[in-house]
Amino acid sequence: MVVVTFGGGARDEETFAPEGQENIPHMLTELIPQGSFYTQVINHGILGHYVATASLATGVYETLNNFASTPPDNPTVFEYYRRAHQRPAEDAWVIAPSNGFNRIGGSSHRNFGPAFGAEVVLPKQLLAASMGNGSEQDYLHLLRDNYETPLFAPPIASEEASLHRTANLLRLSLTDFKTHAASLASPDELSVFIARRLMAELAPSLIWLTLHDIDIAHSGAFSLYLDGIRRSDRLCGEIWTAIQSLPEYKDQTTMFILPDFGRDADTNPAGNGFQHHRTGDALSRTTWMLVLGPNVRHNAVIDRPVDSLDLVPTLGRLMNFTPSSAQGRPLIEVL
């Protein structure tokens, strides 16, 4: 099972509307024809990236401080899966875009918690750990965190043992990783490189990958926002191609792709259009989801409104675990 979420959604005007379709050629011509596409996925929760991603992972609208390094209150999909099947930590992974996501792998729930959580790899921390003195300038475009950097994030030094353990698990020399990173244009490309390495080396059953390049929209540069959309579209195609190229995953893996939420409408005076997602209007709360997999109907469009919390119950049905605290409902069209 592979779940890909976007930190910061893209509006229809720049994607699925006729005037935006040139920005998502892989989604339209390669991926949607192979899957089932939900056109109305509604997020009724807090529109912050960490808290919204935590809500997607728990099936409960979390209310934690979006800018603090705290775990979700409710069990995550990783905990449900590992506890139900007695799977080792290396069988569930999160690849996250920023230091603020370092606690998302396991909740604070007393019956679950990090002992049943996912391994969390932060590619930016891996890259920073591989740096030598004086070489950071070449990688600032990859190391710069998103605008929602939390008020608290542990220093790299405190994570050194974990970083080297992750590198060893992936059979990845930090020096080689740094060399490869020099060829990459964005943090999301760095994350996808780690995801592909993870699949090739460990073949975990559950991977959660969050992309974040689209959220450059907060800078106010429309051209960079479009670049983020185009790159995310390409990377999703590359992830699906990687899945189909590996015998451990080919024709037996379901992939979910969805933004955490949308962006503001141009017509709302309280927002800044594509730049932010703070009004709570329909566009900022409504997004989409694409599901691909061996038992998923091809080229199917589902127009009924669904809740973003429906993801975890759907994963539970597909992976044979019961998400006891989740509040959504399984999506029957992809079961």
C-alpha cells in the first residue's frame, strides 16, 4: 500500500479545468485512465499541513497545534496495521517533507503509540547529516523548510543515531546520497528518491509519502506554484512506474493520491487566491483523490462527496485491520 499526499492543494483552475490541464499531463493521460477518481473529497478540519496530514493518517480530525512537534492524539494507520498483523517497524514508513512531521509516525494513544508506529525518514535531515563544512550553500534549495516550520524541532545532532540507522537500512551511504542530491531540483524529488530506494531495498507493505513543493504558492509567485503542480504530477507518475517495475509491488499494490486540502478562491476577499488556504471556503476544503491498484476499476469517476477521513477505514478494509477510533467510512467503490 502506497499513500501519496500533497501538502497544499492545487485548485481546479490550475489542474483539472480546461485551462489548467496542461499542468497535469501524467495524471490525465497515464494515471486516471488506470484508476478510480473521486472528484469531491471534503476536509472539515483544521487547514494546516501537519494537523491535516495527521487527520488523514488517523481518520479523526485532529486538533493539535499545527506548529508544535507533538504526535497525533489518535492511533495512526501505521499503528493499526502493525498491531493487527504483528509486523516489524521496518514494514511501515513515512517519508515526510519537514522537521515538523517527525512525530507523525506514532500517536500518544495509550493502547498504541510509537511502539506500533512507522519509521519516519526526513530526507532533509539525512541530507543535512551528510554535509561537510562549507558545502551547505549548494543545497539550500533542498534544505529550506516549508513556511509552516514548527516552533519546536529537534536539532539534527539529537537524531544522528537514527539517521545513520536509516541510511544503513536503505544501504545508502550518506556521501553517495549527498552526491545524488546535487542533481535534484526540489525537496520532493529528494523524497521520491528515498521512497524508491526504500521500495527497492526493504519492500515495506505500507509507505506514506508527503509531497510539499506545491506549497511554494505561499511565496506569492504564481509561476513557482505552477512549477510545483507540474513536478508533483510528474513525480506521481514516477512513483507508479516504480511500483509497477518492482516484482514485490507490481500488480499487487494499491496507491492513493490526494491533497491534504485545497486553496482559497480568487473571489474571496479574506484570502489571497492561489497563495493561501485560510478562509475555510469551499475551494480551500474541497479536493480530490485518485486510487490505482489491481482491483480498482479503470477510468471510473465518482462524483459523490466523500470525507477525507474515509481514507483510513478504506485502508483498514484493504489491509485487514480495524481502525477502532477512525470516524470515516470505507469507500465502497475501491474495495
